[in-house]
Amino acid sequence: MTTSDLWVRRYHPRPDAPVRLVCFPHAGSSAPFYVPVSANAGPGVEVLSLQYPGRQERRNEPLVDDLDTLAAQCTDAVLPWLDRPFALFGHSMGATVAFEVARRLTAKSLEPVHLFVSGRRAPSRPRDEHVHRRDDAGIIAEMKSLSGTDTRIFDEEDLLRELLPIVRNDYKAAETYAYTGGEPLRCPVTVFTGHDDPKVSVDEADAWRSHTTGTTVLHVYDGGHFFLTRHQAAVLAVVSGSLAPATTG
């Protein structure tokens, strides 16, 4: 099994699709989060979803609690898949990972045609957060407040015991990440955010425009941190429309 096989999930192969959309999960999540995106992306887009170490079939591998290290590993993993135009999509922590992957690929002269970021403030707009230092009850309270976790999990002790170290690890990666300045991206950036997201203000979302010389468009939806699940069809329509030029050559 290659490194790419470990990291990349292709749930609905479309080998003739002219563009690939590479998706990065949020904290505590895994590759299947993007199965609905893969299923509904349309024939012109092949969706790849990253599976980070330490979860599901990779649960025996050590977790990665440093976002720069994670981004570097993701970059290596996706390289074999960049034989055609590609775009990147990430939600929450995944948005920052996608951004750092975009920077690393651009440095290799492999520029994405588009970067889509969701539910995450711009890298240049940090907050002093320490959720990863809370006890288990504090982590659970955070998960419940964001309404992004299936509530049945909180009643399943074994599942919760398995999930909590992953969530804590990913929060550490996201909260200890420190943006280092450099050349901005050149690709267009589309930003999605929830109007009532406690983790991202509209101003912090709009600040993504400072990270590219390309066009930046901000879409604000009703809802909180996981507005994405409620507005999936609308978000996917924006993504598909933005990638249309790449799919038509």
C-alpha cells in the first residue's frame, strides 16, 4: 500500500472528470464526512477526501497534533493525484490544512484552480484558544455547543472514549497553529461561513482575502459552526459553479 492509498479516499471514482476536488475534514472528523459531497459533485468533478492518521481504519497509527506537519504529510499524499486541474476544500481545521497544502503545492509550481474554505477564520486572524487543555467534560461541552456531532455518540461510552482523544488532538493542532507570512496565493478563494458561528466572525472570515491576489468571494449563511450540513446543496452549487470553467476546459 502506498502513502497515497493510506491518505486518499475516492468514494465515487470519476476517472474522466476534468477536475479534482480535494477535501480536508474538520477537527475530530474523518474522510467519510465528504461522502455526500462526492456523491453530488456531478460528473465533471472527482472528489478526493483525506483520511488523517489515527481514525477509523488508520486508528492504530499515531495522531498528528501539529498542523504544519499534517499539512506537509497531506501534500505528499495528494501529489500523485494532481495530473489534472484541482481545487481544495476544507471545513474548520480542514480549511487551515487546505490553505497550508495550497501554499506548499504552489511552492512546487502546482497551483490549485480554486481554494474553498468553510467555517474558519483567516490564518492571519488568530484567537487565543485552549479547548484542547480542558478535561473530558470540557471537550464534550465544546462538542455539544457546536452541534456538529451525532448526539447518539454522547450516550455510547465506548465510541466517546475512542473519539475524545482525536478531538483533543485536532483541537491542539488547530489552536497551536501559527501563521507564518509569505507570498499570498494566486488562485481564487471562496469563503463560506455561518452568521452565528461562535468560532468565526464575518469579519474574520472576510480577512481571507488578504491571503490571495486572486478574487475572494464571501458567502454567509444562517446557522452556526456547522451551517454546512444545513446548506450543503447551496454550498455545493457554489463550488460546482466556481469549478465550471475547469470542467469545460
